[in-house]
Amino acid sequence: MKFYADPTSEFTKAAGVLMMDHPGPISVGIIDRCKRYIMFVDDGKIVYKVIAEDVDFDPAGDDFPEKVLPEQIIPKIKEIWK
């Protein structure tokens, strides 16, 4: 397992999880914040991806973390990755 940083948001933008212009993070000086998401990648391919957002109410996904918690995603990944 490997973890990588994304200091320039290049991956975040390419993955479609950049929160572009919501005034919340921008108002407190957070630029190029990513949405709350989980992505399962196998051999360089995205196998499973969930974004915890409500585009009208909570684009960052802060109020809906249950969408990306282990209890929610592990069973789905087990179904996909056998």
C-alpha cells in the first residue's frame, strides 16, 4: 500500500474531486480543497469511488461522512474485488 501527497492538486483535479468555488472554505483561506471521498484503485484503475457530497447543501461532504466510512465501503469493495 502506498500513500502519495498532492500538494499542487493535480491528482485532485484529474480525479474530479476538487471543490472549485464554494464560499465556505474560500472564506477561511482554504484554496483548492478536495471533497471528502474514497477511491479504491487496483492496478492503476479506479474500481470504486464515492464522493460524500450533497451538491446543493454540502459540496465538501463534511456533513455526510458516513458515505465514505469503512462500515459503508468495505462490503462494497469486497463485492467488487473478489
